[in-house]
Amino acid sequence: MAFELPKLPYRQDALIPFLSEETLQFHYGKHHQAYVTNLNGLIPGTEYEKSDLETMIRKAEGPIFNNAAQIWNHTFYFESFSPAGKRVPAGVLAKEIDRTFGSYESFKEQFTKSAVSLFGSGWAWLVRKDDGTLQILQESNAGNPIRKGLKPILTCDVWEHAYYIDYRNRRPEYVKSFWEIVDWEVVERRY
């Protein structure tokens, strides 16, 4: 099975001023594409040749895991955004956020702290456990909660390539802007 770079659900200039077109050209067009290209070169002749990304995330190790997870993680991340989407959660997800974290503002503070404090490169995740409760996780490098049997519903990429063009080394400023483009309608469907 050959993988392809998934199409973005918006134009590359649609998230300005929070993420520039140049950032998307590099992050999506170069980094995300490189994971696709790398994985397509790694899987021929292996047990993963006909596997989907989630199977590789659950079972593979080394470069196959890293590239499969990064394709999945980036697709999930980019699909969480819209230029004019719903900016706060509602319904069942909003109630669960309030129950678990005390309030939406408290959740944002805790998630932001997780994203900003992750040492090195990786991801901050909001996940749904089997019982429907929520949890915030940090995952280094290509880490993905699927590997732990959890259901991802939101992620923030804190690899430097996600923010360095627009924010340089100011990760907290990037994470603050992240909240301005998250589309909670997408996240609610995932929950």
C-alpha cells in the first residue's frame, strides 16, 4: 500500500496570522511529505507492506513506527484546524471537560502547560479513555496514545518545525495561537 500526503481541509494561507503560509509550506509540504516518502520506502517487503497507519502505530518499532506515527499525528493535527470554526467546545465534550478539569479555561491552562513544558520534541494530547473520561498526555518524538489503547481527540505539535518560522523559540506564544485555530466541532466528532 502506498501512502499519499492527505489534502489540507483549507488553503495554506487560511490560518494567517496564527500560522503563516510559509510555515504550512514547510511543516505540511516538506516535513509531513517526508514522513510519507520515508514510510513508502521502508515498508515494501515487510510485514507492514499492506498495513494501515494505526496497525503500524500499535505494532511496529523503529523507523516504520516513527514515520507511520508522524504521518498519522500530523494529519490529525492539521485536520483539527479551520480559519473560522467553532472556538469552544459544547455539548457532551464540554461537560466532560468541565467534569475532568473544572472548566474549559482550566483545561486550556493544563493542556498549554503540558505542551509548553514537554522537553524536546513531541506532542501534547487530549485523549478519551475507554470509560469516556479525558486525560492530557505528553508524548515525545513520534509518540501516539493509540499505542496505549487510548483515543486521541486533540493534539498540539511541539516539534520546532511546527512553530519556528513564525514564533522562533517562543513555544508559549505558538501554543497561545494554537487555541485560535482549533475547530471544536472537529474535536467533538472525535470524542
